[in-house]
Amino acid sequence: MTIKKLQNYFAIFCSFAIAYILFPTYFDLVLPALPEKMQYSWESIDTSWMLALNYVKIKSLCWGNGFIFTYGPLSYLSTRIMWGMNKWHLLFYDLFIAFNFFIITFKNLKRENNERKVTILLAATLCFILPQYFGPGSSLVLLSLLLFWIRESLDTPSIFNYAMQDILLLLAFFIKMNTGIVALILFFAGIVYNIIYKHEKVKASLIAIFVLVTVYVFSIFLNVDLIGYVRGGYQLISGYNGIMYLDQGDINAFVFAIATVCLSLFVLLSQLITQKESIPKFLCIFLMFFAVSFVFYKQAFVRADYSHLYEFYPFFIMPIFCVKEFHAVKTIKFLPGILIAIVFINIFFSKKRDDVLFNFNEKFNKTEYFKRFSQLNLKNSDPVAFDKTIPAAISNRIGNKTVDVYPWNIQLLLENGLNYSPRPVCQSYSAYTPWLELQNYEIYNSTKSPEYLLYQYDAIDNRYPLFDEAKVNLGIMKKYKFVDSFRMYNSLILLLQKRDNRSVQLIKMKSYDVDSAFKINPDTNSFYTIEVSHSLSGEITSLFYHAPEINLVIDTKDGKSRAYRTSRELLSTGLFCTNLVTSTAEYLNFITQTPAQKAQEVLSYKLNFTSPEYFNKHFKLTQYKIEQ
């Protein structure tokens, strides 16, 4: 047997081993019922939106119009919740991802100028640190795989390379819109390069048209309003950057993430210079890798809680693994050492995310995957275990009438089989731009509003609950009445019933130019919006980190001040009310017109800026009169 044949067999064996190890060990994610005692109400947030995604697809609601979220109609391939979904879709998706891992490993082991030891190191690292449940990281994996095939097409613009790009682009776009937009930009960057510099004008142009047509055709098939889908996704990304940060404080995770990105860019730059690529190709490869790295960085370090911080590290090896220049580092002696440093940094911080990174039985035993697959019906019909029910008096009163839940516990409705009528932005904490909140307000300010509403007065991240959706809350107060209540999950939950279909009118009275020292002394029937703008330094900070911090300070008649996190987008959605409300019980008192304590009366609303230099000094304050 010749050495070349042995190398081929070795490449096939290693590629198959990598694909097998990275193949999931379980088929679907089975959600438990909500626990009887939840310490925090936000524990139901993630399970609720994941179930809502399946519900929207089952009910054939329109993505981007009737329902707005960053995830799309193929999101179940990422969440792996198979309620109402076809099990064969997930199987073929998993096999397709495994096929990509096989091809990438095989191609890099077979390239003549590649250092096979580096390929084995990167592949083994992926096997070691990639989690079995990719979750939100699925979009990062798809983006990395797309990067590989675009890089391949810059050398060999074959139909197969383009076909793989089309499939990955469709998956990325309809699983998670924000990643899909980046995927489209990368794809067309590669197309433009090949049209201009590879003299592939006809083929590349036809491929570009074909891809756009497939996106459009799939949008019809998947019930997606493309304009609304893209616009809604953009609004969610923009608003997220302004309000959803936590900064939980692992400065080392931040510093080493920046170091990892910079080191990888240095390695790529060194390789491209050494290989003497043409300047256009050089820039195309470098900028595409930089764009993918930036997406990885922003996804982890905008929210910046521990789970997001450490999510960066197990997945960042993916784009490195998918760009062939990283596999040819033997051309410069010190580059392998830098790659090894990158690998160890990623392993170290991945260890912080998961103490058991590599478990032989879990990684190699695929029995549970195929056992579960065989047990499921073609479409699984059970969303969660129905272990918990709301009181019979409440469920009987609602009956089959439409019902929504505020602020986010959708799982409560679906567990109890109620006729859930979602507002377009289905959870209050993410309606954080004027356009997003307007979509919900137009529903609640019309005859389309649900007959009943389960209401808890709550918010996340020290935000003021009443102003997460100020206009929606105003509409609820004007159009709904309290009819019952019950306690569940250590919380008071109100049942509200629609009493009035008349719309609420906000009539503009006047606008003021104010400075940062202004105060709003609220009137009973007034609604206010505040337009705050960033300075140049604030815009740069927002781009590379997150938006600068703003706090809404509420002064009350007892002489106390309470500060709540807000954002410039949230401020422009509006605020109102002459009473401070801090709990569901106080909210109930307020809507039933129980006399408030003097201490709860609001003297003023004002803004506090942690870094004033990031904002322009003058703002626009607009006052509206509330009428019905």
C-alpha cells in the first residue's frame, strides 16, 4: 500500500471520527413543566419564547408581521423542541452539519501545503469544547460553515461550493434572522469578488439571482413577510444593544476574548501576506473573517452575563477551523505557537462554562439519539409535561376565549391548553424600540386585542415594569378590568378582562428642547416621550461594546429616589403615570383606584447618565394628552 493511499485512509478515518463525535448524542430537547416554586419569575423566559416559536409555526402565523422575533420559522432546528415539528427535518439537519464537519476536516487534511498536525489540533479542540447542545451557538456554527464554503469558492467557484452556500444561507436566515443578514452580506461579498476578479460574471450572477429566488420562495413556503422579518430583526438587534447588557464582571473573559480575536487576525494577516495573495482577495478573506469574529464577539459581550461571556470560547475555534489559511501555518515558524495559545485560552474559558467538557460515554454513545428518534411520531404533539395547572375557576372563566400573558410567561398558557393570542413582540422585555412597541400597541389599541390577559407586574435587569411597554400598559389600564387573581410560582397573577374596544388617543400638545438637568413633573392625563442622542464617542462605544448606561430616576413625595435602567430607544417609547408602582399588588391597587399612599405619588422623572460625555447635551421632550 502506497503512502498516498495510507494518507487518504487516515484522512477519511479522522474526518469520519470528527463528524461522528460532533454528531448530537440526544435527538430533541424535552422541556419540563414549570416548577411549583420558582425563585425568580424570569426562569420561565427562555422556555416560554422557545415554545412560542413552535406555537407560531403550528398556528401558521406570519413571521415578521403577526410575530416578530430574532429567530425564524426554522428555529426548532436550533432549539431542538419538536412539538408539532417533523422529526425528519431535524435528522437531515444533523446529518448535513455532520457532512460539513467531515468535508472540512477531509479537505484540510488533504491539502498539500497544510500542516496536518494543526488540522488535527483544531478538530480535536472542537471535539473537546463544543457543547452537545449548540443552542444559540447554532447560528455561529452555520455562519462558520458558510465562511468555509465562501473561502473555497474564492479559489474554485464550482456549482457544488455555491450549492452548499445556498443551503447554509437559507438555514442561517430562517433559523435566526440577524445571523442570516450577516450570512447574506458574506455570500454577496464572495459573489462580487468572483464576478470582478475570477471572470465568473455569468455563473456568479446567475447563482446570486438563484439564491435570492430561493430565499423568496422559502419565505412564501414558511409564511414569512421578508420586509417585516428583516425590519423586526434589525429593531430587536438595535434595541438589544441599548438595554440588554448586564456586565457581570469577568474582565478576564473580556480581555482574553479580545486577545483571541486579535491573535487570530494576526495569524490570518501573516498567512495572507506570506502567500502573496492579490490585494482584493486578501481584503475579501480578511474582512470576512473579521466580520464573523465581530458577530461572535457582539453575541457574547453585549449581554455580558456569564452564560453569554463563556459562550464565545467554545465556538470561536469554529471560524478558525473553517478558514484554510489557519491550517497552513508551517510557513512561518512562530504561528503554530500562537495557534496553540489561542486553543488553550479557549479551552480554559470553556472549562469555566462547563466543568465536564469531554465525557467519553456522552460523546461516543449515540444510542439515545436514535432511540428517541424512533419513539417520536412524525410530528411530536406534546410541548411539555402537563404537571401544573392554573386554578380551575380561572381556566373555566377563560374557556376558549383568546388570552395573552404579560410580561413573558407564555409556557403557563401553553401548559394549560389556553387559546394563546400572542402580541407581535411576545415578551415585554424585548419591545424596547418605538417601532417594536408600536406593533404591540396597535394590537392592544384595537379590536384585535385578546379577551383576557394574565398579568404580572415584573421586569428584568432593574427596569421599571410600567415602562417596558408604556403605551401597551396605558392601553391595558384603559381597556381592561380586573376580574380575578391567583398565586402561582410564589407570585400574584392577575386575570384581566377586556371591557372596552374604544381606542386610546395620544394627542400631541407641545415639544420642548431640554438639557440633561430637566425634570418631568407628570400630569394625570399626560404621556411623555424623550429623544436622547449619542455623541460621536457614544456611537463608537455602542458599536464596539454596548450603548452607554442611562438610568431613569423617579422621585416620590416621601423624599426617596429610585433609579431604573433605561435606554434612549426605551425612553422614546414613552412614560406616564403619577404613581410609583413596585409590585403586582400595588399595580392592582392602582388599576382598581384604591387610594395610593402619599409616598407612592411621583414628584418627578429625571435622567441620570453614568458617562455624560457619551450623550449630546440637549434632548427633545414631547408631551401628549391621553384621551379615549
